[in-house]
Amino acid sequence: MGSVYVGLARLAIRRPWLIPAMLATAWAFRANRWYRQLPFLPLPSKAYMRWRMETAYGKGATVVPSGDFERYVRWGSDMRKRVKESKKW
């Protein structure tokens, strides 16, 4: 799991303008009632992430390539903006 965080840190250093979108994505993936479980951090559940990786890549123990992660973060950010704009009308 450490290599995942190293990859995310590298992406954030290379593209600091993605950091707000990365944080919004992390918040969207947080586990329900994360504040009731150690380590009291808004992290996704392991079962949910395993399912996401299995449905996306065919294996639950997959590390997302940084290019795929960046595209997903940009897409999610764009979708959140579109939803927010549509609610103005």
C-alpha cells in the first residue's frame, strides 16, 4: 500500500494543480462512518477498493497507473463542476 501513496505523492508534486481534485476524490471514496474506526481517517474501505480495482482491472490487488488515476481525477472534478452548475438553474 505504501507504493500507492508514493505514486500519489509523485503525481501531486508533478501536477500540483491536481491536488484539490485529488482531495475531493479521496473525500468521495471515504468509508461510511470513518470517524468511528481506527485510525480515524477518511480512508476508503479495503473491500470497496478491492472491488473497484477488480471491476476496473480484473484483479483486486492492482495499483492504478498514474495516467489512469489522473484521468479519473480530472473526470471526477469535471463531473462535480457540471453537477454544481446544473443545480444553479
